[in-house]
Amino acid sequence: VPDAAGGEIKPDAAPPAPNATAATAAAPKASMLWLVAAYLLHTLGELSASPVALSYVTKLAPARHASTVLGLYFAASGVGNKVAGVLGEVATRTGALSVFAGIFLFCAAVGLAVCALLGRLNRLAHGVEDADDKDGAEPLTEAT
């Protein structure tokens, strides 16, 4: 059967993928176990981190603004997921090294800013951690 360009199309041949190149067609495939393990680790990490973060958000927010601050926390989580998708798209064009270097520099800058503002952040916490220590619970110590 001839195609529009005058070449012949074999009826049993699958058409090539729109953006397929020789390099991607010959690339080795990853095992499905890697995908399952990655999802498992991400899920366990989220199940470990989310309750702690939600607890601190509700402790540190003023009582009348607690629901608004929790909404902002979840909105920030959604924006973070969108940014991750955009960065993944950018990584295909610019290369993974430049994207991950940018992520590292951004995280390092934010970490340094938090360290610089730690005193002020502790004052804004209005003694939340001190109140936890006064509830009669014994602090955890190692047995000697």
C-alpha cells in the first residue's frame, strides 16, 4: 500500500512513535520493581512527614487562622507538585545536571535563610515547644 510520500507501508508494521529517536528506541528498560520501590519509599516518606508537618502547622498557627494556614499548607504542597512536573519537563531540554544543580542551590539558599532567621522564628513560635515540656511527660533519655 503506497503512502502519501510514495513509499510503501507494510500492513503488519507498527508506525513509529512521534518523537522516537534511535537513542531512545535502543535505551535499556528499567525493571518494574524500581518503579514499585520508588512509589513505596515516597509513600512511606509522605506518611512519616505529613503528620509531623500538620502538627507543627496547627501548633504554630493562631487559633483563629488554623484552618486557613492548613489550607495554605496543602496549596503549597500542590504548587510544589506542579513545580516538580515543570522541572521534569525542563530537564528533558536542558539536561538533568543543570536542573539538579539549580535545585541544590535553591535549597541551600533557603536553608541558609532559615538558619539566619531561626531566632525570629523561635520568637514567632510563642513558646509552643516549652508548653509541650510542661505537660508532665518525662523527656526521653537513654537508659544507662
